[in-house]
Amino acid sequence: MQIGAHGLVFTGEFDEAGLRRAVEGTARAGFDLIEIPLMDPDGFDSALAGRMIADAGLAVSASLGLTAATDLTSEDAAVVAAGERMLEQCLDHVAAMGGDVLCGVIYSAMQKYLTPPTTKGVAASQAVIARLAASAAERGIRLSLEVVNRYESNVFNTSRGALAYLDGVGDDRVSVHLDTYHMNIEESDLFQPVLDAGPRLGYVHIGESHRGYLGTGSVAFGDFFRALDRIGYDGPVVFESFSSAVVSAQLSNTLGIWRNLWEDSDDLAAHANRFIRDAQRAVQTIEMH
């Protein structure tokens, strides 16, 4: 299991200086992997990022959320095509960095929708994801679709909803991406959804209910880590936290990061690394009882 950190824990900009801050901070905190948000695919230097990440001895994954202009569930075929082109570009970036996962809200726009998805829109999204899965596999990359709350997508908001969507994709190379922050809003508990996903769980985000320090909110992390152990999960487990002091203004507005929950990225990251590894170890000791 690779324990990682999201790049936005350290910086809101991913130019050379921002990349250096994120990569060095991730390594210094003791993580195994860094997740790079591809917020600006056109301007992102993946070759530079790959060199920095390799020099730091880290593994890498990448994530993003689509916008209204690239929404795969749009009724406008041109918008869907734009989304597919951008995701292909993101796959190129992942490959250039030496990564093997592209995850996040890559099946719809990451936004508050005012109506339910249409059957046509969901089918269009599933068709694109199926094509991208095949394209990704040629590069040694897999897709993992993040389950987010009702204020960030209308396609699915639970583990079971994601599994139903994946049934329509029809490609076992596409997996479910669970996030404890979103699960805490939408799921009945944090144990059963992991069991429901089972072998189709391919990526995990660890986030507190208020996006701050782990263990200071309402997320039942003990149940969640027990469930991961129960299914023998061995994929990435990535810490995600946002503060208005670090996140870019655009993303801060999109995610509603109105409060400054922390200022010291290094302290936050080091605490998260210990918290996750301690939780993982504590569950493993249950076998000794």
C-alpha cells in the first residue's frame, strides 16, 4: 500500500517553484507518493514534474475535475468531445511523469448541478470512459472514478452508485475511487461501502469532515481502515486537505474553502502521514487478538 499526499496540501500553483515545494514537502513528510492535480493541462510541464518526482524517490498519480466546458455528461457533443480530448492530454501527462493512475471527477463536471443527469448524458460519459480506459491501458495507466457528494456531481454519490455506473462502462480496468470526506456526507457508514466496492476499489482519499487535521472531525476512520483491511486493499491511500491559505483562489471557490483550517503544510502533512500509518498498523494488530 502506497501512502501519499495531494499536491494541494503544499501549494496552489504547479509551476516550477510550486512543484518543488510540493514534491519536497511530500518526501520530507515521509510519504511514498504524490498526487498531482492537473488543473491546467495546457500549461503543465509533466517532463519537469517527472524528473523532480523521480529524484525525490516518489511514486506519482494525477487527478482532476472536469468543468462545464469539458463535461462528459453534456447534451452538447462538442463539449463531450472537448472533455475527451483534455483527458487524453492528461493521460499523456501521467505517462510523462511515470505515473499509472488518473483519478478524480473525470466523468462529469465537478460542480453543483441543478437537475439530475439525463440518460443520454450518462451514456455519453460511459462511452468516453470506456474509450479512455483502453487508451490508458496502452500507456500502462488505469482510471479510477472518484465518488463525490451531491454538491460536486449528480452522476453518482455513493459506492454502489459508482458500481452501477461502471457496469455501464463495461471495462474492469476502471475502478472506484472512494474519499472519506465525501463518504462522511453521503454514505450510511464508512465500512459497508468499502466492502461493496471490494476488488473494484482502486484508489482512496483520506480527508477529514472539515478538510483539516485528521482525527479532529467526525469521520470514522477506524471503521474505514478496518474495511480496507477486510478486503485486502493494497492500492494508493492519499491524504487530501485544503485551506484557503494554500489552495488557489479558483479551486478554493469551486470547493467552498472559505475557512483557513491550517497554515503549516509541513506540520499538517507529517501528522497525516503518522495518522494514516498508525491507523493501518492498529488494524493489522487485530489479527493478534
